[in-house]
Amino acid sequence: MKFLDWLLGGEQKPAPTPLGDLKIFEEGEPAPREFKTVPKWTHPGNNGKTIYCPKCMHDVHVGHFSWTAMSCPKCKASAGKYEWLLRVENK
């Protein structure tokens, strides 16, 4: 996309997700949990946020997003901030 197209509101393509439309079913859970990648303007709130590794789905609780990449404590894979996953709350 050219800069002027972007500036003038031209065609916008959605950002690709590393795992696509991932749905995980757990025993006893009535609906699947859906995940999305961490957006650019995410804030953890007062209690922090739980994010999930894009490689092994291990959960990590973070108190801030002032980092660019982080290694998963379980699988030791390094992933950029915008590759990690957040759970989408069903409303």
C-alpha cells in the first residue's frame, strides 16, 4: 500500500494472525475460547493481563507491555509482542 493511499483512507488489509481462527475446546467448557493477537494499543489494566504463547498456548501474566519480544517460559520460543495472543471475552 502506498503512503498516500493509507493517508487518504485507501484500501486497508487486516493484519494476519499467526494461528488463524484458533478455537480450543476444554473439558466442561460450554463454548470455545477464541484468541486474537495483541493489538497495538493494549493496556494491562490494574491487575495485569494474561497472554498466551503463539507456539504452545502456555499462559503468561504480564503487568506491562513495554517490551518488544518475550520468550515463553515453557517452550523457550521467542515471539514479538504483536504475535502473542489475548483471549477474547464472549459477551
